[in-house]
Amino acid sequence: MSFEEVFVFPVSFAQQRLWFLEQLNPGNTIYNVPTAIRLTGSLNLTALEQTFNEILRRHEVFRTKFTVVDGQPLQAIVPSLTILLPVLDLKQLPVDQREAEAKRIISAEIERPFDLSSLGLLRVMLFALSQTEHILLLNMHHIICDDWSMGLLIGELSVIYTAFAQNQSSVRHSTQTPLPELPLQYADFAHWQRQWLQGEILQTQLAYWRSQLNGISMLDLPVDKKRTNIQNYQGAIEFIELPPQLTHALEALSQQESATLFMTLLAAFQILLYRYTNQDDITVGSPIANRNRSEIEGLIGFFVNSLVLRTNLSGNPTFKELLSRVRDVTLEAYKHQDLPFEKLVEELHPERNLSHHPLFQVVFGFQNAPMSALKLPDLIPSFINIDLQKTRFDLELHLWKCSQDFRSLWGGDWEFSEGVRGVIVYNTDLFDKSTITRLLRHFKTLLSSIVKNPQQSITDLQLLNHDQQNQILVQWNNTQTDYPKNKCIHQLFQEQVEQHPHAVALVFGIEQITYQELDKLSNQLAKYLQKLQVKSEVIVGICLEQSIDFIVGLLAILKAGGAYLPLDSSYPQERLNFMLEDAQVSILITQEKLLNNFDNSLNQTICIDKDWKIISQESQESLNSNVNSDNLAYVIYTSGSTGKPKGVAVTHKAINRLVCNTNYINLELTDKIAQGSNISFDAATFEIWGALLNGAQLVGISKDVMLSPQELALQLKVKGISVLFLTTALFQQITRDVPQAFANLKYLLFGGETIDSRWVKKVIKYGSPKHLVHVYGPTENTTFSSHYQVLEVPELATSIPIGTPITNTQIYILDANLKPVPIGVVGELYIGGEGLAREYLNRPDLTDKHFITIPETGFISKVRLYKTGDLARYLMDGNIEFLGRIDNQVKIRGFRIELGEIETVLSQHPAVQQAVVIAVEDIPGEKQLVGYIVSYQAQIPKSIDLQQFLKVKLPDYMIPRVYVVLESLPLSPNGKVNRRALPMPDTFIFNQQDYVAPSTDVEVLLAEIWAKILGKEQVGIHDNFFELGGHSLLATQLVSRIRDTLRIDVSVRNLFEAPTVEQLARYIEAMSWATQGLHNTSNKEMEREEVEF
């Protein structure tokens, strides 16, 4: 038999998948399996080379390459193969450089890809550091080996090298070794697997997995960096070690619950993922040796299978109850382990996406493959840790129990000689090292909590140690400072009158008034109100245009002892009357021309313009009232989720905490504060009382000016404004047109919804104010709750933090069970402290729902908190990142989506000024995405262009199918985007299943090829290859057929990126034009040269 002869066998299902992934991502090294062994002592080079050649003789898999016939891979095995052991002699280098040079070469070698179509899928290299020290590097492709195989290889290396080195005659003069010949080869297994896994056996296995994985969701791990559209497999590793005492306790618990240590550790890891994601449906992949037949236990090859272990953690079970669930799931999976993962993917058709692994993104493994210590005569071998820089998943945790008879390939400086050890491999495009280090600490804390009391419910198990909990609950909330908590607003105003009577208090248009004049006018109206029985807890409506009169009215109501309800005259009459009725208002201060906005049910209406002659007869002297700082100061109505507005009742004390002796702003007598917010928006609270309780000047800016970027920029300069607040929407609108508008401000505060960081960068570039402050806060906590001073914006930043709590405010980020979440983990934002509103007026049900009290058993006892409904997470430095509303999260095709992320990316399109995305149900139960855009003038993008733009940056399930172009986004009266006012498209074209015939020559050919391969009668240009039933093997056949038919090189990856006939045809046509263009260009250049000559 000549060397050129080969034996051809089918590939196993596992090999088929790895071969396909190589076609999808050619030249990758993610499936390289390197092992480095230090050999100290006397090494017999001849014996070592003989050993590897004997191992190659014994195992056909090392003499295998892969060939393709009709688009399908096959194993091609040569009958014999000899390798020469290359030795890199580093002894000529200085002693202190040899180790570093060896590791440099090793790092380069393990990043060298394999060619699956060629022999040599095992590479061996030896480094000579001295006469008595060598490093042996083995590098294999995963397609011919697995962890169990590594154990076998190490075992055979020990036995065969020992035999050759000790010159056993039976070895030297024949090919025999002390090891028995193998009864089977890997190719025999692959052939058997193909024959066996058919018919009823296949259907029984598939039926279980279809049922078990129905409705499976992607695990939404909290990541540090935005997931790229195409995974590039960059990874890193960290180690974990469990002390013997903890290991023994876990083993005892496992035994007590009739579970294995693997099951117990898996249950704990799934709890960790549950606490990190707030998802109670947790799926992980787990490698299983898949050697459940004695004939194949001694074979080297790629046998390992991936089991998809899906556990239901709902109902807050105890750990013991959850362990029982995990045990049941695991045992059932073992019963059905014969179905290869590759076959499962092929049959289930999960969402095909180049950004992540199908069905699971996290791996949990417990290594128990045989791995005895490597023993070589006259040598002391030890494994060297290799700094792996690749990963195939988001996260992989591999654990093993260290003992005298089991060794892992991972060496390293371990603290304990026994116990559980592990390595976590993570995707560095998603996670920072600090995040993974914290995760491992949380896992160890969790395990300790489990063994301490396994009867605890899984939400009560401790994740944070004492120091971590103290940091986020106490240190980062240490905001207490002195402020006038026992005084009323009008009393603090009175102090400013006494100190600065002649200072200008208000400027509205051409009118202005001093503190003393304002005091006297408000005293007169207050006395008039007292005669109408206004006193503490009496709510007075006030509906006036922005003016000095409006401020006089507010002060007068407070001085009389009452609370004000600001009413915007532009609101619909029905809404205005609802608020008056709901707040049980009997007295309204307004103007004669605004009376038509109200019905006649009010007991008393004061027209401040018509009735001022009567009011002016009251004394201008100060008056007394029996109110205190815990009494009501105002009620502001906010929109309710049911469409029914709800009144937020705020006390004097809460307002004082907002503007007096605070940490986010330093207001001074010389400041001029703009009053540009809608009077019924709580930002006006900051503007009005921030000025009047600090002796500053309040300058009115009309709504028309606020909405005109050019005019506002002029007014800010002319009026010398030093402090301005803008909603996020207005900030972005003004920045877009006049980015230098804020350059002369002392403070610019902005907030209210998610900010697009590019506009912040633009302000910084064109002229930042002295202090640029991003603020956050719901009405229920009196305007502002946190602040972040923006000094710079990192180039890759997509968001701006909302910062840290303002003074006398506490912020907690909690999970669904009111437990503090770790740094980096997403939770709901809860607020406590002195700024909390008292209640929702006359709505005890809503008050109880949203204003909660932590029980005594909670993380901090009997503290009253407001449940915001906002998602956020802590950053490393204690700043908070706002992530949107809980109700702004939607689930599309099993994936949890944050609409704000899509909006951010859509806004990056060069033709898009602003963007909003919503989810609608075109068909009941089927949510679809609609994008609304405001474009730059004369640059209206087409839907297909927007889709192609997003396709580069986002997975398919996050791309809106319909786009609506608007002149401007609808804003609510308080300046935020009004999503409810967005127009719905006339007709939905979401469902593009309607057949659209191919129209170009390329489309016709592609449709014919698809129809043949997929077994369809007809294929339209919008049909998706994978949604029609295409899988990895069919994809390779399709690509092969396209090459043969169209004579153009298309890769499997191109098919993933352009999975419809229309998209792929466009790609092929572009490739053809480019090729033709190059050809034409070269011809023209030749012609030109001839003419010139």
C-alpha cells in the first residue's frame, strides 16, 4: 500500500459541526487545544520521538485530514505517517531570557491555525532551555481530540516513553508496546453513529429535546461592553479555588440530597446566573464525555457532546428544592445524551446569529475525565498554564476536584493541595477582568451561604460579603448633610428678603421685582387667601401664564399655609378639570381670559388681574400660619400607566433638601437662573425655589424661546443667564443646531431620559459650560435624585452615567426580591431619603404599590423607598448607569431587548437627527419593531438603507421592519418625547412572507438553487434560508452549488450575513461589478499607455 492511499469515512456529527465552523470563520484558532509540559531532568529525545510516532500508529485520528465531496466533509485517513520532533535550542540565549523566549514562541504557535484539509492536526514542538530542562508543546485541533482524549494521550505518553527509554527489547525491535492494540478506531465510531442514529431512536431523542427546549430564551448577562454584531472570540482566563472545608461540606450536602457534586455546583452556578440576570429560566451548556460504551473508552478522538441543561428557578424555591429540580433535569439529559448537539441545532433551527453561540452562551463543566499524573523515568514533568486568549462562548466555568489520582492540565500556584479548583474563560469583548473577579467572589460567597443553610430560599442566599454590601448600601449612600429641614419654604424666602431686600428677585420680559416687593405682594394675596379658609393641607389651584403674578401666587399660597397645584392652560379642559376634582380643589387662582378652561363647579375663583384691586387692600405685613416642614407644599400631576393622571404630594422639607446646601450645585446671590420649564413640570421647582431660597435672580424665558435654539442661545447671552436646566430632548435639539449656546453658563443641568452621548461630546467640543451636570430624578423624589458632573466623554462611550445620590438621598439598586444587586448587575432603582413625596394624592392603592417599606428582615430595616420602575446598575466607581424603563424592555423572538439600545444605534446613521423605536403587536402575541426618525433636511433615508446600516451593528431581531419619517418627534408639555403620540403606520409590512418573485438573473438562479437544496417548490426573494429549514450542512452545500453555478467565491459567512435571496443576490452582484471594474480599469490603463506612447 503506497503512502498516497487513503481510507475514506464519514465524519461524526461533532466533527461535521467543527468543520462547518471552520468554513464559517476560516483560519480561526478557537478550536486549537494546546498543552505545555515542563520536563526537568534527563530527557531521551529519541525515545520521545519514537513515542509520538507509536501514538500516531495506534490512533488513526492523528493520521486524518478532511476532504469535501458534493459539499459534504469526509474523513481521509492515511495508513501511515511519521513525524519528526522539532527541537528549538534556546541554550545559546542568556539564561534569564530563555523562558521568556520559549513562552513567546508558544504564544505564537498556539495562535497558528490548522488546515483541516491537510495532515498534521497534531503538532509537537520541544524547547531546550538547558541540558536538564525542556518544554514540550502539544497543539491539536479539537476536531481530533477532547478532554478525555488528553487524559488518554498523557497516559499513553507515560507508558510508551517509559518502554522506549528503558530499552525494552520487545519495544526496540518491533512495533509492539506494553499497551494492547485498539479494538476500534474513531472512524468506526463515526460510521456507527451515522448508522445508529436514525428512525425511532433519533425521533425519541428529538422529541425529548424539542419539548425540553421549547421557548428557550437567550441569557441576558450584564456585560461591560456592547455585544458586537459578529463574535471574534477574544478571551481571557481567571482561576478559582474552593478550600477543602467548603468542598467537603458541598460533598456532604450532595450525598445527603442524593445528588452528585456536579449537580450541586451546577445548581449554585445557575442561582448565580439567576441573580445576575433576573431571569428564572436559566440554560447552560455542559460538556459530557459521551463515552457510554466500553469499546470507545480508550480511543482518542472528538467524542464530547454538549448537553443543554435548562432549569426553572421560578417560585423562589429553597436550595434543596432547586437541587432536586437540577438533579431531575440532569438525569433526563443523561438519558438523552446520545443526540449530538450538532443534530439538535440542525433540527431546532434556533435564531442564527454570528454574535453568539446557538441555544446557550454560558458553559458549566465539571471535569472527571481520567487524567492521572504524568510519570516519565528520570524526569519531573509539570504542566504549564497557557494564557488562553480565545473563547467560543460568553462565559465558561470549568471545575474539577483535585486529588492524588487526578490531575488537571492546569498547573499554577494553588493554595490548597485538595479541594475544588477551576478556571473561568470569558469573552473580553463583553467583560472586563474586574467583573469576572467579582463574579468568582460572589460564587464562593454563594457556595458558603448554601452549605451554611441549604433550606434558605434562593433569593435569600448571600451573594455579597459584608464589605461589598457595606460599600453599596452605606458608603455610596453616605450623603447626610445639614439643611433647614425644620423650616418652611416661605420662611426661608423671608430670610432672603431680610438679608437682600433690594436685590432683584424676578425678571419676566420687561418687568422685574425685588425681593422686598415680591414679599409684600405675596403677603397681600396670602391674607386674602386665609380669609377664604386656606390653611395647612388645603390645596389651591393656580393657572397663570408665566409671569411675576405666577410666582406671587405660589408664595402667597404657601404663606397662607396651603399647597399649590400648578395647572398648564394648554392642557385639555377635561384633564384640567379632572385634576381640580381629583385634588378636591375649591379655590383657583387664574386670569380672566383663562376662565373658559374650567367648568363652573369651583366654589371660589380668583382672577388675579380682575380681582387685584380688592386683594391690594390687604396688609403688606408678614402673616402667621401653623404649617411646618412636614406639611404639603405642592401637588404635581404626572401621567399614569392607565392614562389617569396621579397627583404627587410633596412637602416643604423635600423642596428644601433639593435646593439648600446641596452637593450638585452651588447657587449664589449673583446667579441668574432661567425659568423655562413648564410650570406644571417639577423642574420648575428647582428653578423657582433654587433662585428664591438662595437670594439669586429668577429670569423667565418663554416657551417659544425655549423651543427655538437660535433665539434661546441669544437670550442666554443677552440676559446673562448663569444656571439653566433642560430636558434631555431639548438639550439634544439645541445642541444639534447651536452647540456653542451654553458656553457662557456657569451650570447647565440636563436630564429626564436616556441621553445620546454624541450630543454631549458636541457641547464639550464647541464650548462647554463651567459645570455640565447630568441629573436624574422622578417627580416622586422632588425633581433631582442623582447628579454626574460631565468632564469628558470617552470615545467609545454610548451613555452618560446619572452619577451618585445628591445630598440627603439614598439610592439602592435591587432585584425583583428586594435584594441588593452586585456592581455591574442590572436591577430596579429605588430611592430613599428626605426628598420622597408623601403620597399619591387620594390614591392609597398606588401609594402602597410604589412607596414601599423594606421589612425588618430586609437588607436595611424599615426604610421607606420609592420604586421607580427604572433599570440601572452600579459602575465600578460607584456612579450609576441608567438603562431605561422596565416597561421599555420588550421580548422579540425569545430575546430580551432594550429599545433604547436600538435608538442609540439608529441615531448614529448620518441622515438621522433623532430616533425613537417602539414595539407594537401587529398580530396578537407577535411584537414587531417600528422606528421613527427625524432626518436632516434633504436627506431622507430609505428603509432598506436603514436596515442595512443597522444590520452591521445589531442582530436581526433588533432591527425594525417599518420606519416612519417625522418632521419632529412629539413632545409632552414637560419636554420629553411623547411615545403615545407617535403615529401608527397606515399598514404594517412586517410580515414579508408574501411571495415576491425573483426579478434579476442572479435572483432567479439563487432561488432555483435554494428550492432544490431545501426541497421547496418556490422560493421568494425575501425568504430567509435558515427560517426555511436551512442548517449548517445545507449551507455548505448551497455555497458549493453557488460557486459551481455562478463561478463566484461565496463563503458560508456571507450566507449568514445575507440570508435572503435578495440580500445575497445584491452581494454577488456587487462582487461581480467590483471584479469587472478592476478588469476594465486594467484594460483602460493599458489602452491609455498605448495612446500616450
